[in-house]
Amino acid sequence: MQLTRRAFVSTTAILGAGAALCPPADAAATALPFVLIGDWGRHGHDHQHDVAAQMGRTADAIGSQFTVSVGDNFYENGVTGLDDPQWQSSFEQIYTAPSLQTPWKVILGNHDYRGNVQAQLDYSQRSPRWRLPARYYTEVVALPDGAKAAFYYLDTSPFIQKYYGSNVQVQGQDSQAQLDWLDTKLAASTAEWNIVIGHHPVYTALADQDGYDHDQPDLIARLHPILVKHNVPVYICGHDHTLQSVQMDGITYVVTGAGSQTYRPDAAIRGGFASGSHGFMAAKLSSQRFDYSLVDMHGAALFSQSILRG
């Protein structure tokens, strides 16, 4: 694996629930653990229930403090309103483990834009764990060892030109204002870590073929330069129904879009990793390192990596 201007240590392993991210006790006390999942809301079908059960076990094993949903929360057409049955059948009655009753930091995907986006924003007032305060937002979190991590939760659907005029109702969104917001926030950040989260990939570990776009040219053109400009070490997303990791221009691009329906991808390119296994991402973050694993629904860590700061 080619090293860039940042130092990376990459390892792969097959590990039980949470074991990939369980360092010695003294190290564990200085890291923030959390889990991330995308592309999930299918009434428990397509192994959504199995992924949820294993994510609960892994979250318990690592002491997860919150869950990040990287979008496409409800298939196929988002929700109709606050009383849509999918809130129960695809969320509340699926992610029932005690370890998943922590805050869910949520963003929107293109399938959510086929429905009532405002209802997903408003559900934050009804659910103690659903956190979607705006279409895009940021949060600074204190790490156990005294460092700070800034998370930038983006709304990437308005950047994708093919959605305009379709049933993905992104009309009226000012994507340039969002880019300017991100640029300004990153420039002013004093956090040790700046982690950007969106729904759509920028670069992936898969070649575009058969009419399916894995990389997103609209984001390569507009978002990638900002990430490079501000030395963002990692961008996490979903949309592509796989588990992936690849490095481009010093940025680690991770895809955790395997919360329910997946497909079998071709071999990874660019020295990256890709799997069609159903699963999620588990992470631990300290002042000096970001450790993560892509975990399947059986608890195997299919790919693990440590990103070192600086």
C-alpha cells in the first residue's frame, strides 16, 4: 500500500464481535468507540435484522457511545411523515439492543429524498436517540484523552446533478452554500481530528462498469479538493451497498453501505478493499489514531486499519 503525506498502518483480520477494536485496557480508556451503518431501512429484510443484531453485540463489546447513520435510512421512498409505520418496522423494532439506545447521528440519502425529508428532521423531537438537527451540520466531540474531534455531517444528494428533475427531490438546495460552509468550518477548526461523513462516495475501490457509477464525478470535482485542501484524513459514506476502503490523495475513503441489501462487487482496484458482505463499521478514535474495522453480520472483521494523526 502506497504511503502518502499521512502515516497509515493497515491490517486485516478475522475477529469476533468487537475484538478488532479492543486494545489493552489503558489504551481503551483513552479512545472514543462508536459504530456506523448505512443503507438499512427494509423492515428487517435483506439481512437488516441480522446486521442489527451483530452491530448491537459489537457495540456492546467496544462500549460504543453513539451510532452514525450515513443515509438511505428508509427504502425505497423515504418516509411519508412522522407516523409512517417504517419508523417502527425499520428502525425502532430493529435496532433494539441496549448498546444501540445511544444517540444516532443521522444524515440523508437519495432514497430519503424520495419521501418527506422534513419528517426525518422532525423525528428528532419525538425520539430520544434520533439526531438530525439539519440537512447538514457539525459537532465537536471531546475524546477521553483530552483531544477534540470535529465531525462534519454532509447532505450530498444536492451535489449529484442527475437527481435534478427526478423523483429525488433535491430542488431548491444550495450546494455551493454547503461547500462554502464546510470550507469555512474546516479552516477554523482547532480539533485534532476532522472527519467528514456523507451519503455518496467520492472515490471507491471499485471500477465503474455495467452502467453503475461507483465513484461520483460531481463530488470528485467539488468536494474532494476541499478535503485535500484541509488535510481531512478520512471520509465515510454509504450509497454503494458494500463495505469498502481505499486511499486517494492522502484521504482514506470508507464505504459502509451494507446495512441490508448488498451485491457482490468485482475485485477491488487502487489497492483498496471491497466486500459484498452484509455489515457495518466499528471505530475507536483517540488523539493519535483512528482505528476502524469493517465487520460482517457474523462478527468477522473483514478489514481493519489504523490511521495515524499527522
